[in-house]
Amino acid sequence: MPPGGPVVRCHRCGTTVDGERAGVRAVCEHCSAYLHCCRNCDFYAPGVANDCREPTAERVADKAQGNFCDYFRPPPAAQTATDPTQSTRAQLAGLFAKKTDGKHER
């Protein structure tokens, strides 16, 4: 698989699944979460209408449940992360960390 290509990764536990496609009723072998769901899709965008960047996709109420959406596609490998909050927290910690440059604070 080329670097940066689509990767199916479980939204719940972060386990990478073999292959570039997820069957409609495929589940993660590690935690049994559905793989073909909104939370694993490249179009998933919380805060956008229906939490989806695909304007013609039908509304799905439970984003973690398996669904039959024809627009489903896994995100590129560079965008997948096991826990996006960890990178956000690291950025915030760096933003608010005190800088020590050897000078006294006033």
C-alpha cells in the first residue's frame, strides 16, 4: 500500500485492519466496533451539517453504528490517529508551557 493511502483503522481502539476497504458489517477483531461507520470515514466532520462533508449523503443518527452509506471511504493514513485528543492536548500543553530562557520572570 502506498504511503498516505487509505487505511481502515478502528475509531474506538485504533487497531489497523488489513486491506483498504471495510465491509458493511465488518467489525474490529480487537474491540468489535463497526468499521464501516461514519466515525471511520474521511467525510466525517463533527459540527458540519449531519457531521458529514458529503452534502448528498443521507443522515445517519448513530455515527459509530455500521451503515450502508455509499460515500464511505477510509481517511488517508496521514490523517488517522488512535486518539486525536492526545495531539490536541500536546499542542495546548506546548502553547501554555512556561518558557525558560534563563531570565527571571517579573
